Amino acid sequence: MDPNCTCEKCELKSLFFQSVSEEELFNVCNNKKENEHKKGDLIIAEGSVIKDFIYLKSGLVKLYKTTRDHEQILKFAGPFDFVSILNIFSHNKHQYSVMALEDSVTCHVDFAEVRNMVLENGVFAHGLLQKMGQVSDSIIQESLQIRRHNLKGRVAIVLLYFANRVYEKDEFELPLSRKEIAEYIGKTTENVIRALSDFRKSNIIKIFGKVIEIIDKERLERLSKFG
Amino acid sequence: MDPNCTCEKCELKSLFFQSVSEEELFNVCNNKKENEHKKGDLIIAEGSVIKDFIYLKSGLVKLYKTTRDHEQILKFAGPFDFVSILNIFSHNKHQYSVMALEDSVTCHVDFAEVRNMVLENGVFAHGLLQKMGQVSDSIIQESLQIRRHNLKGRVAIVLLYFANRVYEKDEFELPLSRKEIAEYIGKTTENVIRALSDFRKSNIIKIFGKVIEIIDKERLERLSKFG
DNA sequence: ATCATGGTATGATATTTATCATAACACTTG
DNA sequence: CAAGTGTTATGATAAATATCATACCATGAT
């Protein structure tokens, strides 16, 4: 093995390359590129041509679409639910932008190579179909969930998402501005701030700037279900 | 060829079986089942086990999810944008229900057979990846589009969808109740009715029960963009 | 240091939408 | 036929949310 090739040790190898032969992996590995992104960097620009199969090795990103007057955030994603797969076989341009919410590392494999692997390796293709189903379903289900809740319920869902799914702690630094929360849940920035203030006044959370501490998780969970 | 096998003539053959060999097609064709559904029939029940790869040959359906107290409609779909693909590789149970909005015919192929074709036929697998990307993207984009409009804008979007995409006529019979429009756009039934009445009073549409005639399409289009 | 800028925060008000009530009508069922 | 049920429709009112205004604070640029 080439000493430059570290894919063997990649935590995500099993995600996409489980079924790939030594020879194929070697090939992918030597032609891949890894990019580092600082918090706030644009990783993928909506409308740009898709050249690579891109996946997230580490970090946290937001997926969003820019419209006339504002942005709509589709999904927050970490390494194990990364998302560029959705468009890659059906569009030649990226339909969404991706921005780093925390320092992130992406891995880029030439798309032609991935397509060849799909054409030649059925197990690999099947794995991609599975992953794609999971990703699209998570976006759709989350969107439906948010849509059936009011302002406070939606904000509660976001806080619990970061506490339970991303940081696995009840005190964490929000990697988002209030505006970005608003862009995700489809409400105004002011009302997101009001909801957070309301939670603070009701002793459900404490707020120190971007740091949130969840004090009464039960109540927050009730809000996320019935609010 | 078996005289019972009419897949050769199926209008949708190219959609899913473009790349499939004579032998494979023959096999699929003889093991397929076709089902007819009357308007209002449940075709797929959310939560039921996925056994078949199901696609729509003709008709019109709604895809929806049942929650605590009401239903949320995800998508209306005809033969060329059918949707059961989304879950089939990633879940063992259907995540959404499908109901016929008009008399419909579905074609059922055993899932194991489809999986085998994915594993053995890269071109077929690639075609499914493309189709799946299109379907998931259409759901996501439509959902975002609706979310950034107000009540009237949303209703206008629905009317134009049926006029332009489904019936290709400016006078058509809505295959939906007002309640179902509400479940799709995420507003109350009363307000959907009010929006329609409002369009009628403004001479944008005429209403004869379920039959809608669009009189001022330009104004409706403006509403669907800026409302 | 000063200035502009963006994020956070709060209040007052306007607008939008939901809820509740009622009624007419069509449709099914006993 | 009558009774019940669901759909369409409209009005009155309540609740949720958006909009506009203002302020404070931190940050980076000049």
C-alpha cells in the first residue's frame, strides 16, 4: 500500500467502501483528495457543477438553499449522515449549498470513479441505494415533524437535536446563530429569540450567549412532542 | 414470449427496465402482479412490511403519513414520478401510506428479484440511483417551495400543479377534497376554502364543486411566486 | 479610537392564521 | 323517507406569528 493512502484506517470506510475490493480501494485511495474547512467556509455552492463524490469525514455542516430573499436550511449533518449523495446521480449541478458549522474535513472522490464502481460492483451500488434512502428519508421525516409543531415546539426540537444527537450533553455551544435556527424551522429570527427567552424565563434552559444548558429536559421534551 | 407477459409493451418499461436483458425481463414479467385500485383505495399502508417493488402504471395517488391527530400529505404522484423506491432499500416497513386519488393500476415485482438485479446489473442499479435522486429531490424541493409561501401562495401552487403538470388544462376536476389540499400545504381546511372563495371573488378562478376553471392564470402565477 | 455591521434582545403593533360556531348541501344507510 | 355523516362555505373571535422600531453589545475594519 502506498504510504499516502490512509483510507484503510478511515472510520467511514465501511460506510461507502465496505464491499470494495483491495484493488478498487487502492485506486480510490490514491486519487482521493482531502480538504479542510474552517467554520463558516462554503464547502459546496448551490448551482456549481458536480465533479466529485464528496463525503464528510469529520465536523458539522448545514445544507441549505438560497432563495430570492433568504436562506432555507434543509438539514444539519455530521459524518454519518452526509448528504451529497442525494443529487449526484440525478443532477449535474449541486441543488443545495453546504457550509461548515464547525471545522470540517471532506473527502473527494472523482465521480466517474464512483459511477464505475456502481456499474461494476452490485454490492457497492446496493449500499449506496440504502444510504440514499436513509438520507432522503431523514430529511423528509424531519421536515414533516417540524411542520406539525408550533414555534416553541420547533425550537425545542432543535435544542434536543443538538443535545441528544450531536453533542450528547445537556450543556453545549450552539454552532448556529438564532437566525440559522429560524432558517431551519421556518420562523422569524425575533420569534426564535423570544422562544429561547421564554424557555429561560420558565427555567427550562440557561443561556450564556451561544452556550445552552438544558435544565428541565422533561419539559423540553414535552414541548417537542406536543408544542 | 409468454402471452401473459405484456411488459414488452409497458409504457414504463424504459423507466425501470431499460437496461435489463431479455432473459431478466422475461423473469420479472412472469412473476409480476398487477393490481387495480379504485379511487379512494389504500394501496400501501404505512407500517406494513415491504415485500414488493411497487410502481404506478396509471392513475394518480397521494403519499401521506398519519400522525397523532391528522394526516400530512407528502406528495401527489403519477406514473412517471412514483415513489415507493425511496424506502425500499433502507427500511423493511413502508414509511408512508399511498392512496389512489383516481382509479390506478400498480405493478408489483418481488423485491428479492429487484435486489438481485441491482447486485448483478450495474446499469440497472445506476438507473435506480438516478430515479431515486429525482424522486427525493422533487419531494424536498416542493416542500421547501411550499414552506416559503403564505396561504394564498400555497393554494395557488396546488391549483397550478394540477393544471400544468397533471391535467394540462385550465379547467379540471380536483381529485382532492379541500381537506386534502390543507393536509398537503399545512394549513387548515377552512382557510383553504377561504382562499379558494377569495380567488373566486377576485375573478381568478371559477368553482363548480370540485371542478376548477382558471380564468386569470397570470394572477394565479404571481400569487404562486410572491404570495 | 471610532465607525459600521451583525447578532442578540425586547416591546408595540399589524397581519395572518387557527379555532369555534353555524348552516346548506350531497350522500350513504337503515 | 329520515337520520346521520362528511364536505363546502361563511362569520366572529382568539391566538400565533410577522413586522417594525429600538437598544445594547461584540467584532472587525479604517
